[in-house]
Amino acid sequence: IPDGVTSIGSYAFGGCSGLTSITIPDGVTSIGGNAFSNCRGLRSINIPAGITSIGNSVFSGCSGLPNITIPTGVTSIARAAFRDCESLTSITIPDGVTIIEDSVFSGCRGLTSITFPDGVTSIGYQAFSDCEGLTSLVIPATVSRIDDYAFSGCVELTAIEIPSAVNIIGTGAFCGCAKLNDAVFRGDAPNLFYSYVFDDTSPGFTISYRSRSIGFTSPTWNGY
């Protein structure tokens, strides 16, 4: 991409499966939705420091991309931005990002490490579903909402800590986490706890909570 380009339009390189490497000039400040979606052969790409938001499905389906650095100035990552990036092994989400949108890293089967910023307040629908290589994660203390199927199908996840700020856990948030043995709640039971949250986890799965916590004897918790 030549110097002087300041924006890359939607679907600009979408479906270019033979593309293996691309260098985006520093002057680019805008990348449209699906700009690089389904570039399955892509192995290397840079995101310029001037980018502050990553649009819908920008890198979705880039199944051969092993790593990517999200600039520190990024404050918004739209839904499905990295969905099905199956070779991606680790990701660091910048400090300015406060909402993890729907399906952002869904289907990133090779992902083994996620670093969240401290200010995240919400983890969206299917945000990390089917991240089959993920064995552990630390949910920031600032998170108050974990949406439907957020971590469903994370089959290697063995334990999870739910911060005290969490007051909503959506349907099937951790369902299908076949090796999940223990969920530790650091505060009271969430105000809203929907169906099938821990379905199809380990046969010995248990919930642990502090003795002075409240809400865990309500009917919401029957079966767990």
C-alpha cells in the first residue's frame, strides 16, 4: 500500500486468499469493515499507531495469521474483528478498550493467552467462544457483565474466577467448557444469572464462594 493513503475501504482486500504479507502506511487512520476478511494466507500485517478503532470483521477469517499487535491508541474493537483467526496464539487488548464486543475472538482455536486491560466493563456475546486452546484467563475486576456464550466451548479451560463486580452472567456463558472444574465467585451472586451457564462442564464441577456472600442459596443456583 503506497504512502499517502489515509484510509482503507470496506472489503478492500476481502477474500484475497493468496495474500501473505501487507504493510499499512503510518498515515492510515481508518480501516473499513471486512477490509482483510478471509485473507486465509495472510501471515504478517501491521496496524499503524494512528488507528483508534478496528471495524467489524476487519480480520475475520484470517486463519493463517499467527500474531498481531493492536496499537495502544485503539479504544474500540468492533464485533467479529478477529473471528476465526485460528492461528492466533496470544492477544493483548489495549488499555483504552472498555467493551469487548460480540464474537471479537470467537473461533480463535489456537489462542492460549489473553491480556485484558483493567478498565473492561463488559464481555460480549460469544466474544471468546470456541477458543479451544485457552487454559486460563484473568477477568478484570472492573467487569460487570458477561454476555451469552461469552466463553462457551473453551474446552481446555479448567478454572475461572468471577470478579465481585459481575452482576450479569448470560445464557450459556461457560457452557461446553468440558474441563472446567471450578468457578470461584469473589463477591455475591450475580443479580441476573441466566440458563445453562455452566452446562456440559467437568463432571466434578463446583462453585466456590466466600462464606459471607449472599444470593447463592436462592433458586437461581439450584443444580450447581
